[in-house]
Amino acid sequence: MQGNVDLQDQVKTKAELLEEIAALRAQVAQFQTFGDEINQMLFGVALYTDAATQRLACGDIDEAGRHLADLQSITQGLLLEMRAHLHCQ
């Protein structure tokens, strides 16, 4: 009888471990996706910063202003997304 109880405990423990592994894999996938999104947004930030700098160097203040407005929008979105993601964890 004791052997059956031990076997049941082991099976339950293995099932719990498999569930934990599946949950961790899902979490890793989410973090990888989030990391990719952040990387893309930061690349956009770099492009808009370069474009604004070039426009200012050419004296095109209006176009530089548009690039800076886009840059502000991207960074605000990035901050919101990071906060939402971090608060969900």
C-alpha cells in the first residue's frame, strides 16, 4: 500500500513539474517577443533622432519638429508598454 502512495506522489510531482516547465516556456516566449518589440521601437527612436538631427543641420525646423513629435510618441508608447508588461509579471 505504501508503494502505491509513493508512486502517486511521484506522479503528481512529475505532473506539477511538467506544468511549471510549460508555464516557464510560455513566459520565456513572452519575454522574447517583448524584447523584440523593444528592439524595434528603439531602432525607430534612433532613426527619428538621426532624421531630426539632419533636418536641423539643414535648417528645416518644421520637419525636425515633426520628427521630434514622432519620437515623443514612440517613446511614450514604449514607456506605457514597458510599464504594462512589468506590472503583469
